[in-house]
Amino acid sequence: GLQTQSANHPSIYPNPCQNMLTIKSSFPISTISVTNLIGQRVYNHEYNTDKIQVDVSTFPAGVYFIRINETEVRKFVKE
């Protein structure tokens, strides 16, 4: 339920990030999508693991929102 999910927030590091963003979770991650501030999706991928590395080196600098499993939304900064 919601209680479990809130106790197990995925960690996203480093933040701010320049090259490789790591997403580590205590539950399996099935989907990751990243959008920029104007809502454009810049990354979308399916997984089945609890630790993911996303290469953000080609992303323009700025603020991004990362959506995990279509529910959990986190913010990170690309330097």
C-alpha cells in the first residue's frame, strides 16, 4: 500500500548530476521516464531491476523530473 511505498523512496544520486545518474530502489523498477520542465519526455525505458544507471551526459543542463514505475516522481538537476 501507500505506507510501504513512502517508506521506501528510491534514492537518486548524484544530484546534481553530470554524467551517470543512479536510481536505487528497495522494490523492483519496471519503468523510468524523464521529462524536462516543459513536459518533453527525454528518456523512457523499461526495466526489471532495483538499480539503474542512466547516462544523462547528453541532456541539456537544467531541471528534470524522473518518474519511476509511473507513480513516484523525483526531481534532479543536470549540470
